Amino acid sequence: MLDIERYTIKAGAYVLYNGYFLFMVGFGAGHENNVLGVVRFGGHREAGESAAECAAREIKEEASLDIKFYDNHITYAIEDNLEITPKITCDEKQNPILIRTGKAGELSIMYLAYGSGDLKPDMETQGILLLRKEDIESICSGRVLLREYKENGGKVILAKPLPEDAVLSPNIQLRFLNKLFVAEPELMNDYMNVSPILK
């Protein structure tokens, strides 16, 4: 059994907000000039906070939202090849849906959560995509431009202008979420159809 609280260095969450999955969009390290990364909300853990507290703080900082965690009992450990592996056992107060193991056994984890509040990107967040299931499938399966995403009804909140002809490039967490719809349809249906009582 993995010791999440000891080895986690990064934590984030899949955030469901008014029926949409939220992901940051923008230029990042290692991206070409015409490629926009579609990345998860989350970041590095600070001293004294739990992994779940890290995820909640990062989402508050990056999107101005409070979160409530979904109580899932399924956890996957994956490598960068994104193979859906056997589920692993966690015995945490809040179980993550995804654990990635990095160098020296360091962990990066993702939770399932719901967001509440007034959604807005912070100063370091270039933009936020509000993704439907079909948007996730489209971005993960082919070359989708920001303009095409918007023309097909996709929603985005931009903190600053981004080039319309830039390609939306899914990060590993988005690609895993896309696979999760197939691997765990009952869990995903429940997660998406629950109406949690939020703060």
C-alpha cells in the first residue's frame, strides 16, 4: 500500500463545475509556439499540508473555487504510457482516483471533486476550458485548434488572449480522464450525476 501522505509531492483534482470539467489552457514550458497545453489544476505540496489540502489550495489559487471531494473507492496507478493498470488499495481519508509514481518514488496524485464559487482564472492561469465529455474525447483523439473547439460550442474563460489557430494539447491527466470514461463508466456516471451539497 502506498503511503500517500509521505511521498506525495504534487496534488490536483478533476473539478466538475456546473456539469463541465475544468482544465487550464495556455503556453507552458516545452510547448511550441502554436501549441496550448491543456493541464490539470494542482501543484506542489507545501510544508504541513495534506495531499487533499494541497489540491484544494491550488484550485482556490488557480480558479477561485472551493471544492468538495467525491467519495470514490477506486484508485489507479499509471505510468506515462497511460496503460489502465489494475486498481490499487488506498486507505486514506480521501482516496485519489489517480497516482503517478515519479523518480525516487515521489507521487503525483489526482482526486475527483466538485467546484463551487465564481470561476475566474488567477494571474498565473492563462485560461480555463470548460469541457464536456465529447470535448475531452475530441481533444484526446486528434488535432483540435482553439478556434475549432470554440466553433463547436466549447467554452473558455481567458485571462489574456490566446491564438485561435493554436493546437490544444492534452496532458497525461486529461488523457487518463478520457480513458476513465471507458474503464469505469458506472463510477463516472455516478460522479457526474451526483448533486453534492457545496459550501
